[in-house]
Amino acid sequence: MTKGKKNPTGAGAFIALLILGGTIVGGLIGQPSAGLIAGAVLGALVALLLWLWERGK
């Protein structure tokens, strides 16, 4: 048995949804590539923050 080790929360869905959302919003304003990059950066930021939050528990 393990000593109180919890399973970590995955952040892949956040990354994927933010990339998709960024591409859609970017496409609406005529810059889908910029939206894709912005979505990827925001997704990575959310994943990093989730990792830091889980690490502190």
C-alpha cells in the first residue's frame, strides 16, 4: 500500500480546449495562428498552475 499518495489531476483537457478555443477566437478576428499560440500558452499556464497547486497539497 502507498502512504496517502493521491493521484494527480490531469491538465490535458484544459490544454486542448484552450488551444481549440484560441484558434476559433483567433479565426473570428482574422488571426487563427496567433489564437492557436495564445491558446497553447494559456493552456500551458493553466497546467503549470494546476501542477503547482497539486504539489502544495
